[in-house]
Amino acid sequence: MSSECLFCSIVDGSIPADVVSETEHTVAFRDINPQADVHVLVVPRVHEADIASLAAAAPEVAVALIAETRRIAETEAGGQYRLVFNTGEAAGQTVFHAHGHVLGGQLHAALPS
Ligand code: AMP
Ligand code: ZN
């Protein structure tokens, strides 16, 4: 938990979000600036800067996060989707709390940055 972190604040409820699913390990909510017909972010409850750091620190949580992306896509997008993990500033990561972009339907632009 980092008090400076936007996604920790969404996880703990102190900043509102349009939540689509919650599990033991994850919270998923709609991206505020959708880049596809369906654009949901799936984040771990624990704070890690990116998906690879999460996989190293808590592999069971990384696996749970990936499994949850399919459940969300089945509900939201017929089960077929892109899963994007921007990792590092140069790759377009802007929020340094691990998150997967679940992108379904038509993309509105290039992949999210
Ligand atoms: P990334 O650029 O991969 O770090 O993705 C961060 C994503 O968080 C972007 O797609 C933003 O649109 C999204 N975002 C930023 N603030 C919020 C918020 N308060 N609620 C939902 N999504 C957000
Ligand atoms: Zn965080």
C-alpha cells in the first residue's frame, strides 16, 4: 500500500472508480479514458510497480490477475481480448502500480499509452 499511489487509492476505496469485479487478489475497473469498446484495468490489491515485479514478488497474485482478465472479457467482450501490460515509462506506463489493460471489441486508437 502506497498512499501516493492512484491505484492503491482505488483499491482501498478512497478514490472512486467504475468497478467491474473484485476478487481476493484483484480489483478491476473501467479505464477513465477508454481506448477500445471495452477497456478495463485489472490491478492487484498489493502494490508492485509493474507486472514483472508482481510476478517476482507474488507469483500467485500475478496468475490470479491473468486468470481474472479472461473472466472479465467473457462478461464484457465475448471472451476475446488483448491484454496489455505497459512496463516502464518509455513503454507508455504512467501509473506505477501493476495493471493489465483488458481491451475488447474495436480499438479506438493505437495500443494504450
Ligand atoms: P498505463 O499508461 O499503462 O500506466 O495505464 C494507466 C491507465 O490508467 C491509463 O489508460 C489511464 O487512462 C488510466 N487511468 C488514469 N487514472 C484513472 C482513474 N482515476 N480511473 C480509471 N482509470 C484511470
Ligand atoms: Zn499502488
